[in-house]
Amino acid sequence: MGVLQFTDKLWMPPRRMKEETRETEDPREAMIKAQKKFCSWAMTSAIIIAFVFLILDEKAIAKGLVLGTLFSIINFVLLGRSIPKILGQSVAKTRAIGLTSILSRYALLAVPLIVGVKSDTFNFIAVVVGIFAVQIVTVVNYTIIKRFFSHDN
């Protein structure tokens, strides 16, 4: 059983969800809230780490990290916007929307990679690490923060 259940295009909350959440939170709002949280954490972390690299006079690494993180956030937001468009569609339309979404997001992620390879002002490895910033923040959130610091257990 997944977290979200869709019945006749109406959202049905899972049985184990808190009662106050059942009545107030729409899954789209929850997704936007999670996106804002993860994206702000990713960019804040990237800026703090980039600032440390700037102090160490490693400007290329700092710029590469911020560039990769920016494109990681754009990719994550576009992914979040494409998912609701797929739900409730025919199989053919779902495949078309999904393929278009994937190809456009891959093309988007190619931009910082090409810039990182071609330009000496951006460190390529830092760009790659930045591209994974949202995923890293998500993994850290669910493996460390939720496990050890959550009081909802």
C-alpha cells in the first residue's frame, strides 16, 4: 500500500495518517512543502560549503557546487510538476508525458555538465556533486534526521 491512494480522482488519506493531517493536507500541498524544504536545505548547504571554499580560495569549486545545486533544484521542481500531469491519464499519454519530462530534464542537467567541462571557472566534480544536492539532502533527511531526531515514533 502506497502513501497516497487515489479513488475516482479524489484523494483518500492512508488509515495510519494523523487525524489533523487527514482533514487539512492535500497531497499537492504536501509535495510543494517537501520540495520547498529539500530545495532550501540543498541551496543553503551549498552556499555554506561554497563560502568555506571561497575562504580557502577555491572559487572554481564554490561556483561549481552552487551551479550544480541550482540545476538540481530546477530539475526537482520540474519533476514535481510532471507527476500530477501523469496521474489519471491513459497509458499512451502517460508514456508521452513521462518521456518528454525525462528527456527535457536530462537536457537541462546537461547544461551545467557542459559548462563544467568547457569552463575553467567551474570545477566539474563540484558541478556533479551539486547536481546530486537535492538527492543528498533527501537521503540525509530520511536516514539521519527522521531516524534519530524525529519525535513522531
